[in-house]
Amino acid sequence: MRKQAVIAAALLSLYALGANAEVKEAAPDHLLIQDSRTIHAPSDKLYAALTDVAKWWNREHTYSGDATHLSLKAEAGGCFCERWGNQSVVHGRVIWAAPGHLLRLDAALGPLQSLAVQGVMTFTLKPAPEGTALQLEYRVNGSSVSGLDKIAPMANGMLMEQLQRLQSYAETGKVAPAKP
């Protein structure tokens, strides 16, 4: 009985976490993903966690298979990069950094790079009674042959997983291990 209650509570919490996550718009030439959640940490701590991407990003969403190869230099022109061996990848470029308030990246993540699309990801942090209100907006535009409407659900799932990992890291200093 107790095991069923724990499972039910876990499922409800996962549902609640995803309740704000949404593909707001999706068409062949554009997509818009938005999420808002309260992080139980002050905005300066959340911002520091956000920029410490190697600690919370899922290794499954890297080219090297190792998130410790990631870095994010949180200043205009700064790189959200992955470097390993003699290889490197730019995942995004910082276009606006306001510590504790806002981080905006020019970022066509993962398979979007090869589609030659333009992506802008904005993290907005605002004080909230129980910590910090974090709002994510990821807007991607391309040509009508980009098929972004088909990619939107997968992009949303990946981003919501990353946000959950960020939330865990900012609140506890730990992230649950990635699924094998």
C-alpha cells in the first residue's frame, strides 16, 4: 500500500512539474516552447547553478557523452560550448547576461544546428515568495521545410528534462543520475 502511495505521489509530482511546460506554437517554420516554475533558491544561487551547466545537463544530450565537457561563459559573446579531445561544439552564444535576472542565448540546440535555423533561448529569473520564478522561452525559426512542428515535442521533452535537472541542482546541489 505504501509503495503504491509513493508511486502515485511521484507520478503526480511529475505531472505537476510538466503542467507549465508547453509547446505554445509549432509549425513547419517555427516553434515556441515555454515553461515557468518556482525554484526554491534565491535568484543569485539559481543563476550560478544555471551557468554551471556541466553539473546538471544530461550527458545524453551532449556530443561527447560527457556533460563535464560543457561550459557556459555568462557574458555577451560567451560560449555555451562542449570541448573534448580535439573536437568542440558551440551549443549557443550568450547574447544577454544579467546575473540573477536574465540569460539569453542564440542557440540552435542539437539536431537543430544542421537545419540552419535560428533559436533564441531566454531564462528569466524573478523573485518569488518561495524562491525564484524561472521562466524559459525557446523560440526557433527556420524555413517551411525545416519541419519544426515535428521536432517540437522532442525539443520540449529534452528541455523539460534539463529544467528538472537544473531545478534539482539549484535546490539541493545534486542531480538524479541520468537514465542509462
